[in-house]
Amino acid sequence: MKTTISLSSPSALETESLVTVVLDHAEPAINEKDRKAQLKLAADDPALQSAVADLLSSGELAGKPFETNLVHKPAGLKAKRLLLVSGGSARKFSSYDLRRLAGAAVRTLKSRGIRSLAFIAPESIAAEDAVRAIVEGALVGNFDPDYYRSDRKDQKIDEITVVASGDKGKLENAAREAQVIGESQNFTRDLVNEPSNRMTPTMLGERAKKMSAEVGLKCEVYGAEKIKELKMGAFWSVAQGSDEPPALIVMKYEPADAPETPVLGLVGKGITFDTGGISIKPAEGMEKMKYDMAGGATMIGVMRAIALLKPRIKVIGIVCATENMPSGKAQKPGDVQIAMSGKSIEVINTDAEGRLVLADGLHYAKQLGCTHLVDAATLTGAVVVALGYHNAGIFTNDDQMYERIHRANEEAGEKMWRLPVDDEYKEQIRSSIADIMNTGGRWGGAITAAMFLKEFAEDTPWIHLDIAGTAWMEDQKPWIAKGPSGIAVRSLVEFVKDFSA
């Protein structure tokens, strides 16, 4: 999608469709039934205001978030159409809402066969922030996952113009950065969307290598022999049950002007299909388990964005990719595995496999010189029980790391919530025959999974993101298609930028 910045008056802009935000300026009422909407455009253009004055005063618009109204041949404007998108209350409106409205506008217009639009940046939000939100939101809204439908319609927005005021050079830089991040998020979504027969561990490694070559990253993809040579017993214990060979994907971003430290390690769970192994999952919904490599795909997408944005910091991305399959070769409940770190693990449940591959990935990242660690994984159903489908779970052993990721979340407009990793939870994963068990039982399952990973991060500052409830959109929303979300790409890019500042 081509992105341009315009400093022109909105009413003078020739476009297939001009998009403007409508906000409700009514004060809160004790009884919401008594509250009457006071709708105003978030754009100060007299011709534009005049074109919609009657509509806004008609009482026909409720002003609820994501309400859309399309006006053809708006009087006094050069645009062929004018799309009004409601952002709800003006008091609460933020760049988070603007990002989603941009996605909603794109999805509304492309479904009508429209190929280009101009979006007016609301004046209540700083211009550069507004540009970023609009471009990122538009790119996310432009993605659809129906690749394999033979009757798929060619519906997409080819070009977006953001109408804003300010320093055009700075606004264009903001748009370019947002385009890199939005495209990287969609790249992640593309990887996650592929079915497991079209995204095996080998294929995921090939996609990572191809991407790395295009953007200038170093990338090595290792197979079973290297995994065994490195004594990654936890990783191999999951891989041994599948006929598909595993892949250890290592991507390095090492700019010449970066200091020796810190070195960030981004570790992703890459289970390209998860049956649960011998502890097999129920058949219902298992087809969704192609998304169990979303953490690994996230780190590949983040590395793409980093390579293009060029922050002054060394970053190593590691993805441990395999299938988790039941077979005569598969590990069994009760087996004891020796991780790369030397810790012994009693495998209580073979469906708690993500933490096994991450255990070796985290230790390997430290061996490669990483001083700070972040892992991302669709790790537990328990995090969905705790936080639902709206927030990812954050776990960390370092308060400064949390402050950084929290700032990054707010900048990126992604919702995540911190959960504890107190020592009391470690009791639940103590084993009577090994160092630890790979599951701590039903209660606090997301936390005990994080405690397991903490054993391998040890004293290295570390963040664990459990994205099991947020990596897949269960239903289509006005701003995003049903399917992979690309959660955490934007936050992790902001996190890396903060480290390099």
C-alpha cells in the first residue's frame, strides 16, 4: 500500500474517498438515556463542516464507535465520496482508537471496490502520532486471510494519503516508520495464517532466510544434528515425535555503530502444529493449532522491522521450530529430559511443549551473548482464562524491563497485563525425581509456565509474553479480519527502539 502525506486543505483534495473522524462532545449524564450526542468533525475545514452540517444535526447518527456513513458527491468537496467514521467520546479519544478507526475505514471502503483514500488526521492528536496510527491501522485493516479461496475477490486499498499539518519531512518519516512496522506485522500474520502443510519448520526457516536476505540480516537455519550437538534435550524431546525435521532459526542484527552491550535476545516458540503429542488435544478446534508458531512468527516479523528501521543496538532472534506429534518416537508423560542448561525436566504433560523448546532457546540466547531476553509464545490456555482475548500476559523478573515494555505497549497501542512470578509458585513445578516438572497443575497455569521459563532465564533480565489469547482474532472486527492478529510486533519494535535511544 502506497502512503503519502498531504498538507492540502481536505476540501481541495481530489480522491476516491475522503475519510474524517466524527467525535461526540456531549458531557456524561447521570442517566445515559438522557444523554444526547453532540457530534462534531475532528477536522477544522469550513467546506467540510458545511458539507455534513445537516447530517450531523439530523439526529440520525448515534456517534457510537465504528459507526460509518458514506456520502456520495459531497457538496463543496473535490472528493468523490466522504466517509464519516465515529470515534465515540471526544474526551476518551486517543491514538489507540484512531489506529482502529483507520482499519475500519479501510475495511469499509475496500469492500466496495474502492482502491484509494485520503484520511484526515484529527487535530486533537499530535500530528506525527496521528500519522503513525493511521498508517499502521490502515495496513492492518487491509489484510485478509482468505488466500486459498478460488472465488477470492481482489479487494484492497492500493494507496492512502494522510492529510495533516506540520513539518512534512517529519510527517513523512513517521509514515515510513509506520509502514515498516505495519508491513512487518502483516508479514507475521501471513506466516501464522499458513496451514501446517504449507508452513512446516523447514518452510518457516526458508521464509526467515529469504526475508533476512532481503533486509540485510544474518540468518542461519540448523537442523536436528545441530540441535543434538548443542545438547538441546528439551527442544529435541518435542521434535522427536514428528517426521518433519525441526529448525533452529537464528537471525542476527549487528550494526557496526552499535555498542557491545546490551544485546537483546528475542526468542519465539515455533510449534508449526500442536496435536498435544501423546497427551493429545480434543479434536474440536485442533485445526487452529497451526497458529502455535505465532510467537516465533512475531520474532521473525520484529527482526524484519528492526533491520529496516536500523536502531543502534545488537539484536539476536531465535526461533525453535518443530511439530508436536504423537508417534512411536514421541516422548511420553513421565519421561525425564535434560535441557541444554543441564537442568532435568520431568515431562508430566506432552502438551506443555512450548516451554520445553523455549527453555533451550533462552539458554542458547545467553550463550550467544544476549544480556537481556524476551520470549513470545502462545503458551497457555490458562492465560486466556485469566485475561480473556483482550490482553496478553506479561511476566518478568526485572522491574526496569517491565517499565520498558509497558511504555512500548502504550506507544504501540497494544494491551498487555502484568502477572506475578513470585517464588511461591515455584513449589508447584518441583519434581520428586528431577529438577522441575513441565507443568504445575491446573491452578495459576500461566504463572507456573512462566516460572518454568524463569528457571532458564535465571538472573538475566527477562520478559515472557503469553499471547495465546491475543494472537488469533476469534471473530472479525470492524478494524481487523478474523484470524492472525500479529500481536506484539509493534510493542517489541518500540521496546527495541527504547533500548537503543
